[in-house]
Amino acid sequence: MSWMTDYVRPKLRGLLQRDVPDNLWTNCESCGQMMLTKELERSEKVCPHCGHHMRATAKERLGWTFDGGEYTTIELPKMPVDPLGFKDSKRYTDRLKDARNKSHLDEALVVAHGLIKGQKAVVAVMAPEFLLGTMGAALGEAFVAACRLAVLQKAPLVVYTASGGARMQEGVVSLMQMPRTTIGVQMLQEAGLPYVVVFTNPTTGGVSASFAMLGDVHIAEPNALIAFAGPRVIQDTVREKLPEGFQRSEYLREHGMVDIVAKRSELPELLGRILGIMTRQKTVSDSAI
């Protein structure tokens, strides 16, 4: 009995009580299928069962976009932390602190430069993991910094959008980033530099109403929500049933607001090809002048 008690029973108890990591499996948000998290990461967070493109972090997108996953990030301009002294159920400064601790980012936009299929490029990626990618004064200034870097390096600018819109905790200050970012796009146009926007799910509110819709080329991931106000708000306002797939990538491509719908795995090759074509066209135009 001592052998059973001292050896066999603890072994069996250890097998039954073995800890399983919480993040071992992931459920697809669309089809509900379960898959290994490591397999999902290898597929760039695209469900192998239904093709649903899950939300990705800013650093993941940078790694997928640049050649060999190699890039250099820039330090973003410092802005006033809480211009309105805002507080609801929690102080805005505390929300920012929590977002920075969880995301390991300073703001909801990351700016980097490197090569995309051999083409020099500046890439700005919105981070949904930072306060849902909302746009405040710091994000607006970071976008302008990306535009200035592109002009300085004479390189195209690629922006990945993912946002819940303007940041309510900054009130009218956040709304002023709409014309502010538009000025940044104008800087690129005056310098004759390509500006490519990649829409990811979701891109809404003040972001979609400003720099997101001003690209020379608009690319979107499949089934991404791209809108100013959500479909439920619009349906309640017009009191009519909306068309199937309204405000989704494929619908907007059919109606001329998106040029290309591309899978995540296709984006680096597609971006490299587009930037190469647009850069060559600029070189030919400059030579002609």
C-alpha cells in the first residue's frame, strides 16, 4: 500500500492536475472553430477554416510588412498628456498609463522605415491594442511626423488603419486632428510621393473621414469594416434595410472607394509592386521635366 500511496497516487494526481496554458488555443471570432495559437500566429492571424482576418498588433504588422521583418522605428513627438483634464469613471491619465503598460507602446500609432520587397518605404501602423486605435493629439502629431520622414527620405508612405475614431477624452482637440493629418497628406502630394492606405478591421469615425480616405491607392483586408458611422446607426437613421455587406471591403470596392481587396499574406508582395510602379512613374516624370 505504501507504493500505491507514495508513488502511484501522486503520479496520477499530477497527470490530472497538470496546468494547461490559457493561450494554448484560440477560437475564431467568425466561425468559432478552435485552433492552436502557434498555428494561428504562423498563418499571420488568419483563420485556416474560414479565412477570417483577426486583429493584429502594430508590431506584428511591421514584422509581416518589411523585408525579413527588419525595420527601424522612430521616436514620436511628445504632446500634452491630458489637455482637458478629462475624467469619467477613470482619469484619462490613468487610462493612458494602463494602455502603455499593456501594449508597451507610447501611442496608438507606430512609425518605422525600411524596405518592402526592396523598395524604400515609411510605414505608419495604427495600434488597436492602444485604446482601440483612437485618434488624439499625439496620434495626429505622429502621423505628421511620418509624413515629414517620408519627405525627408524621399520615400513612399504606407499607412495601416485600424481605429474606433476620434478619442472622446480629448474632445475638440481630437477632432482638430482631422485637418491636421490632412495637411500631412498634402505635404506628401506637394513632394510628389506615393501615399498608400491599407484598411484593416475596423476603420471608422474621424480616421476614415480624414487621412484614411486620401490615399493614392486604397487597399483593404477582406471583410474589414470601413465607415464613418456604424451600420446600425445609419439603419436607425434612414429607417431602411441596408444592403448585404454594407460598409465592408468588398462592397466599397464595388462602389469605387477601395481599389483592391487583398489577403494579409499577399500584402507585402502587392505593396512592393505598387510602390515600385509608382516610384518608377515619378522618376520618369522627373526625367521628362
